[in-house]
Amino acid sequence: MPVENRWDQLESAADGLAISRDVSLRRFSSLGIGGQAAGFVSVDSEPALSALLERARKMEIPVKILGGGTNLVFTDQGFSGLLIRLGEGFKKIEIDQTGARAGAGAHLTALITRAIEAGLAGVEKLAGIPGTLGGAIYQNSGARDYETAQAVESVTFYDATRRRIRTLPKSELGFGYRTSVFHKMPAVILSAQLALEPAPRERLAAEVSARMKHRTETQPTGRSVGCIFKNPEGASAGHLIDQAGLKGRRAGGLVVSDIHGNFFINRGGAAFGDFEELVATVRETVRNKFGVNLELEVEVVREKTTGARGQSGAAETRGCDPREAARPGEPPVSEDRALCGWILCGEGNFV
Ligand code: EPU
């Protein structure tokens, strides 16, 4: 099928959707690196999203869901599929005295502000983390003593394997340090039920101020994707990188921050090769000096179905094996080859 017709056919799956073609990925990642996405679309409703995903699946067009783009690194090769942003319809926040129901596209800042206005505690410790709720759930984002999972009661998502919307309680969401079940399951996080409880507004506001102050004092501004590596057990990646004398180390346009060692800053014109080089240098130096293997915390978006590792040793987003998505006690859901490499595992990563 001619390429143009392919995109038109995809557009016709959901009324009124306009897919932009050949858009630069730089504006979709806060690091400002990346080639082009073949297609980009903003979707405003669950029916439109389901229809679009279903059509893309049939056409074997890979899809990737975008959130704030504050934890994503794109390659210079770009993305041959469709990048989807959850629009206004996914940003709703409904609050009552026991909790909040919030859309995956809601920004954490908006959620925290609304909860504090209502005098409710539960999400204020996420203050300063950029990105959307969907991304925070996907990655179980957090600071040292607090993570998103602590506020989550249940998550509603489009299960791309079973092709229907499902809700799972927290106990089945596989939350761990910077991970969730959505790292292994082709799915799109749609909304979440969060547990909140009454608390004095002043205390909540003070908590937010203290966290923002710590960030301002210890983290750089500038184009970055936050912490590049996960903290190894019992240590801080930033501290190790600092102690290894790597602050200020440069690869092309990318530099290890002088303020926090776990941040890479794009000083302008950085390419994906610079990212790979700097990741490799930092990992090798820290391994040689401290015997510690640093694991990537950020997500590299690559179109591969092999799960292979890049030169940097970076974990890569990859197409899922649908059999992996089968839950204990349930039969394999589908052997449909079209699912492999269709919706990228990690597609829920809106961070
Ligand atoms: N440190 C150094 N040098 C550095 C950086 C840190 O000596 O260059 C020391 C600090 O002085 C401190 C310790 O390392 O004693 C920990 O530093 P920090 O409080 O900055 O916390 P972190 O472990 O480096 C974690 C999260 C951050 C989050 C902060 C909030 C991870 C990988 N990082 O950083 O999350 O903002 O806590 O305090 O879990 C992110 O996820 O993108 C991210 C930035």
C-alpha cells in the first residue's frame, strides 16, 4: 500500500483525527535529541484511542504513547510508527474526600495543586517530578523516600493483547523501584484511582516547598531527562559519578552536569551518538572505580523486536512477545505476530 494511503487509512479510523507526518522528535523529549517520527497525533477520547490502536494493530504500524517526554531518549534514526499524545480528554482530575480519579495525561503538578486545594494528602511528595500521571505510574517515579505507587489504588488501561479496557488493583501492578507491570505488557495507561486523605493545607504546601527547594539546590536546569541511571542498591548514582570525577565530562553537545552527576545536559546540538558515548564512558569509569554496574533509568526508544542491547549496554524499548503478557493462571492470550513490535513495550512511558 502506498505510504500516504496508509496514513489516510489510519486517520479514518477515528473521526476528526489529523496525523502530522515527519515530525521532529526533538520537541517530544526534554533532552532535545532525536530524528523524526513518521506520524504524530493527539487523541482526546478513549473510543478514538481504542479505534486508532486497533487500526494501527491491523496495519502493523508501531505505536508509542508519549507523556511529558521527560524520561524518553529518541535515537537519530527516529521512529517509523505513530507517536500518540493523550490530549485534553485524558487530563481530567476528579477529587472527593477519599481520593482522586485522574486521567493518565494529567500533569503531576496539576494533580498536586488540586489535591492541596482540596486539603488532601497523598501526592504532595511527588512535587518537582516533571511529566504526566501515566508516565509516573509506568515508571513508578519518585524521589528517594516516596514513589507514585504509594498513592495508587488501581489503574485502568487499554490492554492491547486482549483488546479491551481493564482495571487492576495496586497489588497486581508489579510496582518496584522505577518499574511497573506496564514495562512488560503492551498496554496504554488511561486513568488511575488515587488514595488521598484529609490534611492541613499549610503542611502540604510546606512539603511541596521543601521538595522544590531541594531540587532547585541540587539539580540543574537546562535540557535533560532527569536522572540517567537508577540508583544502585544502597548507593546514589549521582554520588558515584561525582566521586569518579566525571562531572563536566563531555561527548559532543552533551555534558555530565556540574551540579548533579546523574544528569546529562544538552548544551546544544547533541546527537544520540553523544548520549551513547557518554553513557558508555560513565558506566565504564564507575565500574572500574567502584565495581558497580549502572543501569539506565531513562527509556531509549528503539524499534527492535529482539530485546538486544545497544553499544552503551542501554536497555532498549522493544516490541513485546504477546506470550509474555499472559498472566499467571491464564492461557497465552494471542500468538498474533502483529502484536510483536506493534505497541512498544514501554509505550506507557509518558514520563
Ligand atoms: N550526590 C553527590 N554528588 C552528586 C549528586 C548527588 O555527592 O553529583 C549526593 C548528594 O549529596 C546526596 C546523595 O548523593 O547525599 C543523593 O543525592 P540526591 O538527594 O540528589 O538524590 P539522588 O538519589 O541522586 C533521587 C532520584 C531523583 C530525585 C531525587 C530527589 C533516582 C535515580 N534519582 O536522586 O530522581 O529527584 O532523589 O531527592 O532515583 C529522576 O528520577 O529522574 C530523578 C532525578
